Amino acid sequence: MNKKTLSKFPLKQALVGCGLTLLTGPAIALPVGSVTHGGVVPAFLDVVLTDEVGINALDLTVNQPNILITTVNERTNNIIGYTVTMTSTNGAGATGVFLGAVDGETLPYTITYDGVAAPLVAGTATVTDVNSRTGNPGVDKTVEIAYDGSAAFLAADTYSDTLTFTIIAK
């Protein structure tokens, strides 16, 4: 630049310009800084059944004291806990019931869940009631049934029942 140009630049404008530069310059560093971050883990409830081979071809003419029909895997991350209910489609009293498809003849059976008797009330039983979450990969529980088909003289038919397991967060 030449002297002529500098001499025409007023001192007042120069000082104001320097002041604006100071006000809009880089941020002044503070001695402490923080950032809040996080995420969400949604609640989940899983019941997975692993059925035993042959459970749809049981011999209902014999006395069967305990036969494993399925393994239930209960899994949840709900820290307050959960319950699992079991419902028999045909059970109306304290037992499950095999129901004949054609003539409606019945054969009652009892149920154990994880080695504990699970009597039904109006076709339903609460089989798990805990106040904590499960670990991963969950908790396996066995389901066994017992019946005495040798004492009954059942009509030739196809008999069945369905057990439904429902997991509910507390």
C-alpha cells in the first residue's frame, strides 16, 4: 500500500474494525467442558419353545408318567421382573386335556414346569413369577406331561391339546 491510501484511512474506523475483530474472533477456551450423550435400549420379552420330536404322535394307550414335550426359553431385559403363564386350549379344570377331534372324548394329563407341578385354574397357570430380568441367552425351563391312557378305553381318533406360553413384564 502507499502512504496516500493509509493517510486517508480514518483512525476511528481502524479502531472500530479492530474492536469488531476482537468481538468476533475465536472462542475463548474455558477450563471445563462437558457433553451429555446416551441411548435407549427398548424392553423385550421373548418366549421360545423347542419341541421334542414325536410330540404329535404320543401313544395315548399307555401309562406315561413323565414325558418331555418342550423346553421353554424365557428371556427379558425388564429389571422389574416378569411372569409366564401357561394356558391349555382344552383344559378347564386342574389338568390339561387331550380332546378327540371326531367324538370329543377326552384324556386328562398333568403338567410339570421346570420340575414343579403346574396345576391349572380354569385352564391357566402362572408358571414363572420373578422380580428380576433374565441373563442372556435366557432361562430354559422344561415342560413334561403325564397321563394314563391304559385306564381309559379311548375311541379311535386323533387327540390333541395346545399349551400357550405368554411372558408379561411386571
